[in-house]
Amino acid sequence: MRPFWIEQALFNDGDLAPALQGECEADRVFTFAHWITDRDLPKRFDVPFLVARMPEGQEPSADESEQFEPSWVRPADALARHAAGSFFMIFPTVRTLQRMASYASVDAVLAACASEQPLWTSCPRGGFVNGRDERYMENDPPFGELALVCPDGQMLHSLDWKSDAPVALLKNVQRLTAPNPGAMTGPGTNSYIVGDAATGHIVIDPGPNDPAHIERLWQAARGDIRMIVCTHSHADHSPGAAPLQALAGDAKPPILGLSSAPTARASARFSAERELADGERLVLAGTGADGQPLTHTLRVVHTPGHAANHLCLMLEEDGLLFSGDHILNGSTTVVDPPDGDMTAYLDSLDKLDANCEAGGVEFILPAHGHVIGFARTAIAYLKAHRLKREAKIAAAMQKLPEGTPEQWLPLAYDDVPERLWPVAARSLAAHVARIRQQAAVGS
């Protein structure tokens, strides 16, 4: 095969030569990544990052127009020098090297690139953090929020967490984050306000009983709240419901949801004024400025698992899923028996996936963290993660058949910081119960 010139990544004995030239056989060159410039930049590119093994004995040389001062640098060393400020690299190069550094050898990289398709394609999105623009790839937690709020790639949205004012996600969806950040709540509990001036509003998860937060919810809804819905009974989600209702005076919007089960902890008691049925629709209706009918429809999806009384809500007109604590951004939810049940949790993930497919849902709005994009991909990843963890727990139980949960925990969660083990122990108990239940059924 006729050789050709490449100007991407060439390898020799595990080293990386960024921006070098070399002569290689075409069938020995592979596509590692495909990058497309963020949509908001005036100058854009669409380019593959190619990889090949550097032939023995060759020396790098630069073309002196786009490249200069060629040198052999391992991916990890290049990243360390960049972090120290002595080796400038642009965002696509940094992220490509981060992926590349995870491979132990040249052979591992080339084996991963054996197909003709790139390992990934990325068109980053930009947002503001502390007043500075930052770029995010498709697998970064803020990406989904930027895709929802700025679909054309505009550089408009701030990703900073704040609790003093609501954040508009769509014209008819606002998020107000309660000032209760922590290990279990992340940046805080997200309360959502659905609706507009023409239809009135539904508040989802009014949060803890924090007077300032409740007042801000009332103001964000312009004092027109038609319904209050709690996704479940936990203390950072439902206690604000009654105080928020009280602000409405005689209007008294109903508090909806599912009352807590007898298995709920004393700190997680909740009584709904009306129990919601699976599949029930909550409708806000009005007349738009153009004189046309306007509706916002939330469909109820029962999703036990994190809690026995957990539910999610689908905003049908906009293809959004409000996931409560069932799906989070940046962490996995705790499943704490007896109110939490791992089999029910996994079954509920399947149910949500089916609903997302049927309803064309692309975005998930969690109770903690930014909006999640690629909804069905996120659900599939979460289920795979749970099953992978369960396999590690089962392996620990087989290794120590007479062991205790306290002994299995370090084996099954060896990739989790030890400070989080007390929390992980709750989900471990849920997995152990599921494993034993499956064993009993199979025996």
C-alpha cells in the first residue's frame, strides 16, 4: 500500500510525539478521535486524531509552518507539564491525551483503534464557571445542561451553583437549588418550577423546610402555584411542601405524591394530600400571548427503589424527565433497605428507559446536579454500573463465604474513598439482599 503523510500522533515504545510528521503505511494508521470545534467559535475545524507506531530509528522533524520544536513526550508527562503551565496544549489535545494516558502500552492503544471508526467523536460545548469560559465533552456532567439551554452552542449559560435565584432552563422550566449542599446532596436539592404566567405553575420537590428557599420558590412562581409534587419523602425533598402551601393562603395548592411506606425512616415521613396513580397526567392549561391554547403536561411514573414511594415525572410537551433521586448527575443514588430495594430500583430503570424511548426524552433533570443529556445512554450506563458493582459484591461474598457485610465492603468498594464506605454500606446491603433472593429463587 502506498505510504502517505500524517500529522497527528506517532508512537514508539510507549512515547507520544504530538504534532510530528512520519511516513506510514495507510493500513497501519488508525483514527483515535474525531474532534469538531465548539459551535460558538468563529473559526472551526473538523479533524481526526490519527495514531500509528513510529518506525524504529526515525527522528521527528517539524514542517516549521504549523509545528515547531518537536520532542518525544509521554501522554502523562505532557499532561503534567501542561498542568504546571510549562507546556501549552489546546483543549482537544489535552482531552485526547487524557484518554490516551489510560492505556498501558502502544499495543493497547492500537488494539483499541482496530476498527475504522474513531473511539469517540466530540463537539464540545462551552459555559461560564466563575466568569470564565470552560469547555465540556459529551461525557462531562455539565454537557447535557448546555445542550438543553443553549442548543445552538451559544456561550450564554452560567454553570455556577447558586441558591439565591432561579435558573431558567426553558421558558417554562426553572430550577431553584436549595442551600443545603453536602456529601449526600451534592450542590443542594433542586426544586423545579414548571409552567408560566398563562398556565400557573407546578413545583416539584419544594425541598427542606428552609424559609428563605420557600419564599424564593413562591416568588419565582409569581405567587401562582397550582400543585406541589414530592418525588419521595426524604428530608431534603418533602418538608418544604406544607410551608409553601401555606404561602398560598386560601388558594392552597394540593400536595401530591405517594405517602411514605411503613418501611420509611422516622426522618422521612410524608403524607400526600392525594396519592398519585402511575401514568396519571397533571395538566396546566392556559391561553398563550398569541391566543392559542397552551398546556404543560406532567405524566407520573412510579419508580420504587431509592425509596418505596419514589416517583418520577415526564414533561411530555418538552421531552424532559424529572428523576428525583432515582438518577443523579455525578454520583449514584443510595438504595437503603428496607425502604430501598435494589431489584425494584433496577426494574424502575428499565421502566424509565422504556418511557424515555416512547416519549422521545433526551434530557433528565435530577434532584441533585446539572441536567443530564443522552437520557437513554445515561440510564444504560447507570444500570451497567450497578450490575458491575453487584458482581464485585458477589465475588467478595464468594471469597469470604462466612464473612460479614463489614468484611465484604472493602473488597467490593476498593475503588471508592474509604470516607464514603459508611454510605456505600447501605447500597451493599441492598445488593446482598438481591443476591440472596436470586440465589433462593434459583435453588
